[in-house]
Amino acid sequence: MINRELIRIKIVQLTYAYYQNGSKNIDTAEKELLFSLSKAYDLYNYLLALIVGITHESRRHLEVAQARAQREGTAMPSQKFAYNRFALQLEENRMLNEFLESQKKNWDQEQPEFLKKIFLQITESQIYKDYMTSDDDSYEADRELWRKLYRTLIQNNADLDALLEEQSLYWNDDKDVVDTFVVKTIKRFEEKNKGHQELLPEYDSEEDKEYARKLFRAAIMNADQYQRYMSEASRNWDFDRLAYMDIIIMQIAIAEMMTFPSIPINVSINEYVEIAKLYSTPRSASYINGMLDGIARHLIKTGLLMKHIEKRN
């Protein structure tokens, strides 16, 4: 699950924090980086477990409705949502249950009021109403329901964001990226896999964990050198007025270009321009794009960077 996009974002955040807190201990900072990445994976599992928690809440409501129907002699309520096949499969998932047991996490016990509130929001939504009245009684329809509900009512939910912020300082920063992995996981589920459906692994590959360590250390330990490259290549740019976050972003981009021969220059530039759009000023993206292009050309010309720049659109 933890891929290079998320690693780059985390390194930008942690490098900025490294200079802000003044500790300047690279070993401690590296441990903080890896811990921060592990918390992103915890959030991924916790958000999947929210679907199970909402399902449990729906069954509590179903039991009350069934008791009322039996008492009043009216038609029994539908069990379609409470026993949604995708949610049942997730509830039985071996990997998710191992996580919940190891972390001692339980939405039902910890956040009952939130579960009640979001369950009500779901039952009032048109997505839910369409599902309950549909004749499509398939696993695929059950899975698609939760994909739609997640994207509509969980992905952008101010109450959930506030709740997550209370639990972890990392989670609000991580949620936008982690949401995409949760939706990806929902789409990957297959009924035939039952409770043994594989969730996304913590790291996409062991190489990515080493990439995180190596890039972070290069960005910090060679900072003076990289900032000198910025200054040398910025004669046509107002370098002194650059936002501090922009300097951090370019410092890490240069570290990636210099440290990882297999990553094309254009990929590095594009990735950090996108990060600038999220974390810096409105004009930073175009500024960083031009600066990094100029820095790369300068480094190639002086023989310090043995790569080439592909023609960009």
C-alpha cells in the first residue's frame, strides 16, 4: 500500500519538520519517518474496519425493527444491507481481524455515536435507497454499494476527519491518499476468496522501504550541496523570495534525481510539482517546475548528473 507517491509526501512533511524542530538528529528523524508511514497503513486498516462497524450498527437497528414488526404483526424489514455480502466478507477477513486484534481497535466500542450518525446519513442517501429497492441481488451489487458509499459519505466527512485527528496527529494528513487505497481494495475484492482475500501489503515492495530511507538521508545530509545547485541554476529566478517549503520540495527532488539513476528526471519533476500544488503557495508549482528543469539541465551540462531529460509536453 505504501508506494512512492505516499513516501515522497511523507519525506517532504518530515524534512520540513526536521528543520523546524531543531533537533537535527538524523537517526531519530528516520525512525519518525518510518513510524509515520506505518501509521498510514494503520489508517488504511482502520478505515476498512469502519465498514464493518457500520454493518454492526445496521444489525442493531435491524434487530429493533424486527422486534417491532413481530410485536405489531407487520412485514419483517429487509436484511439486505445488514447482511451485505461484501461487508460480511470484510468482517471475516483474516488480515483485517489480525490488525484489529493487534491494535486493540474496535469501532463499536470506541465510536458508537459516530456509527449511529453515519449509519443515519447512509440510510438517508439516494445510493442506499436505490440499492434497497433494486432487483439486483448479486455480490457485485453489494460491493459496488460500498464503493459508492465510501466515495460519497466517508471520503469527505468532516466528522470523521475530526475524529481521526483526535486519535492520531498523522491521520488527517494521510487520509486523502489512504482513501484511494481503500477504494482500490474494495474494487479488488472477489467473492470466491471469502475471508482469505488479500488486503494491500504495508509496502508495495521491500525496495520502497529502502527507497524511503535512502531518499530521506540524501535530502538531509546533502542539503547544503543541493541548495548550492539551486542557487547556481536560479540566476533568472528570484531565489531569495522562494517559500521555505519550495526549497524543501526542490531539495528532495534533487536528492531523488541524484540518488536514483533508474527514476527518469521527468518523473521526479512531475511528482514534486504535484506535491507543491498540495503543500505550498498557489504560484509554487510553476516556479518549481521551471527551477527543477533548469537545475537538471545545469547538472547534466556540468557532468554531475548522468541522465537525460525527455522531451516534455
